[in-house]
Amino acid sequence: MTLKQNIIQDPLILQFGTSRFLQAHVDYFVGKSLSENKSNTPILVIQTSNSVTGKQRVRAMNNMSSYPIKIQGISKGKLIDHEEEVSSIKFALNANDDWQLIIDYFCKNVTHLVSNTADQGYQTFSDDSVNSYPPKSFPAKLLQLLFARYQYNELPITLMPCELIANNGSVLKGLVICLAKDWQFDSQFINWLETKCIWINSLVDRIVSQSIEPLGAVAEPYALWAIEKQEGLILPCHHEAIQLVDDLASIEWLKLSLLNLSHTYLVDLWLQQKASNILTVQHAMEDEFLRNSLETLLAQEVVPVLESMSLGHSIQEYLSLVRDRFLNPFLNHQLSDIAGNHQTKVERRILPIYLKALELKPELNLVGLKACLSRNNLL
């Protein structure tokens, strides 16, 4: 008898997505927590598409008791290169083939939901309805699951989306409640969604550079799952990379202004230089002109602004982590990949710190930021 034919009684974390990122991030943390007896809740993975790659991963998740995560990079100046086995996935199902079974598990077993859907993961579709089986969009699928659970026992659930969207939990909550009103669900159910379920805002960060077939991934040593504190929150697992914070704004500013900005600023200079021998972030960091230009910008124009914001985190410690990540000799992080949608990235990653500097540190000479914004027609 297979798991699909036999509803288990144990608690489960429901995960939307089969990506290599999740395998090396949330799934990795849950696996470590289980192996160290810090938690007891494994993962049920849901594939939401009909992609061939996704179906292959589902088969592997159902056939393999563990999978490898190769961790390679630099941590505190030391070279890291080792492999770990992760055993956190109980089994996997496909939304289009197993929707009723997924509903059953969601009603009877699931304590937490995590997700890392694609770039358009929060998109909704006008032809989704209360009678769709299953609906196409992730928010609509989630609404159908939540209504089934409400009807079954009204036990609330903790929802922990990991999409790279500011205030992802609040955004997803708003989408689901808006759909519930459009579908004319009763006010008691909508009140349950609003007041009983716990919608968590979080920020995830880890570079997962490639897949290991049929299951597994290669990842850098650095990892972060910053989770905004909320009354009633019980974590589904425990790991040193999981940080409970009062609010995510300070970490978001550090990531935006030191990690994301540095990537985009290096690419902006590289595009002007047109150096054919410089292909990766590591190459850029080893080039005297590019490295010195970035370090000057950070020291003279970015860090002073962040220091004036009283973020409550060590800026220099975070910057040291960024340097380690950029100098990772195992990571083939192509500058050409980062250069995609470059002007939009300059607007999102560099303009905010420039505007914040004008507000908080008007005396600064923002020569580097101004030049970059001007080259991209943003000044």
C-alpha cells in the first residue's frame, strides 16, 4: 500500500514548490531540525505545474529517503566544501492529479504551509472559481484548501510564504481574502482567515547555484530565513539560519543596499568597461578597478546612509558576509545573468539608497550613485 492510498496520521508541513532553492533552504533546515530532534514534522511537497522537471522531482521525492546538498563557498574567510544528506520530505503529490488527497491531508494533518512559487506565483486568473478543481493560481488553490479546512474542523494554520515579495505574508493574505469576497464566501469564514490563521512575513536568502539530479542541490554556506515575529507563531523547525525579528525592514535594507546594490553596481561598471575576460562576480571582485570602485562607493556613499538609519544590525558584519559570498570560487555567477533587466534593477536597487541619502545625509558627495543613475536615465 502506498502513501497515496493510506492517509497517515502524523503532522505535516505542506510545501508548494519542488525547486532546488527549497531543497537547499526550507527543506534543508527542516531536515537538520528533524535529525537533531528539535522538531518532528516532515514535509509534504506539492507540485503545482505539469513540467517534466517537476514530475521527475516528485518521483524522486517518493522514491528516495534522502538527497544530497553540496555546500561550497567561503565562510569567515575559510573555504567550505562538503556534502550533507537531507531527510525531510515525507512524500510528494501533484496538484492536478491528487487534488482531493491534498485536500484531505490539508484538513487532517497540516500544521504549517510554506511556498516559493515562480515569479508570477501570486498572479490570479479570472476563470478560476469556487468550482475549479483545482484552480490554476496559487492564491486560488490556497483559498480552496483553507475553506475545506474551515469546513472540516476550523483549526487555524500558520502560512509562511517565502517568495521574494516585500511583506509576502500580508500580500498573500490580502489576495486570498479578496478572492474569498469575490467568490462570495460567508463573512464568518473570511473573519477566520483574517483573525485565526497566522500569515507570516519572511525574507529568504541563499544562492543555490545548481541542481543535483535527480534530487539535491549545490548551495553556498550562507543562508537566512528571517521571520517576522507574530503572536501565536510556532516555528515548524529550528536552525541557526532562522532568525525571528521584530520587523523585516532593517534586514531588507541591508540586503537591498549591500548585496543587491553591489551586484548591480558591479554590472553597471562592467557594462561600461566591456572586459571580455571578466565573466563572473568572482572575476569582478578580483579586478582592481571594479573592486576598488565598489568598495569606495560602499564606504563613502552607502554605509554612512545605513549607519544613520539605526538598523540594529552590524553593517560591517553583513558587508563581510557579502564579500565572502561574492568571492565564492565554486559559484559561477555570471555577470551577464545579473545584467538582465538592468535598468529596472538599477531603479529598484540603487535609486532607493540615493533617495534615502538625500533625506538623511544631504552633505554626502554621491558621485558614484549619481553617475550610475544618470547612465541609466534615472536622474
